[in-house]
Amino acid sequence: MSAIEITQHCRAEHCLPKLQGETKEDVISEIIDCFVASGALGEDAAAELFGEVLAREEEGTTGIGKGVAMPHARTSDVIEETLIGVGLHHDGVDFDATDGAPVYVIFLIASSDPEEYLRVAGRIARVARDSVEMTALQRQTTAKAVHKFLEESWSSMNA
């Protein structure tokens, strides 16, 4: 899967440079709302996807450390295509991350195909492990800037 294919799943309108929520549930909802606003997800499906993502959170944290979380639904029946939403939170959100630190970058992945989910998650995780890249990502102030940054980052890391 090339960088272009990944960024096709993560459109600029799915990037939120200023998440407002105070809890992980709030920010997950904000990202899902951007899927609805873009027309990528129906309003009826949003509540179901939200429930699926929260159910996964109950199984174990998706806060992978270093200020990054990857909440997801990898076998959702309510979506037609894999969706990636990216949110930045300037104050940090408690995601019960593995390192106990707040989360500043949230990559929400919704997929109906578990194999595609694994490929996408692996590529995102590769970029997310680079703390210099994540710090630079957090400096982006518009949805287009976040999207462009990720596109270039995924390309440069051959993700």
C-alpha cells in the first residue's frame, strides 16, 4: 500500500488540527463527526461506529505511547471503505496510554476489511513511532496542512 493509497483513506476533511474534547470519547466522537460531515459515513452509521470503537477501547488501550493513540474498528459493517481520521489535541487527552502520558495525536481507523486494517495500521504505526515527525505534525494548524504533512511523511518514510 503506497502513501497515496493511505492518504486517499485520510482526506483533508478528515483531519482536525484542533480537537476540543476533554475525554477520549469526546475526541473519538469529533473525528467520527468529520466522517459524517464529509459524506463518507451516514449519520445513522455514526453511532454504531462510535460504539464499535469504544468497545475496542474497553478491550485494551489504543494509546500506543509517545503521545499517540490509534482507536479503531477493524471489522465494521457500517462503512463501505476504510476511513482514517486524524485529530490533534494541544492540551492532550487521557487515553490510558501504555506509557501513561497524555495523547496529542489521534489516528482513528475504521475498516470493514481486517487485512486492509492491518496494512493501514502498520503504516501509520511506523510514522507514529517517529517522535520528531509527531512533534512536527502537532505544529500543523489547518486540515490541509495536516493532510499534506502526512502525505509527505508517509512518502518519505516509504510508508
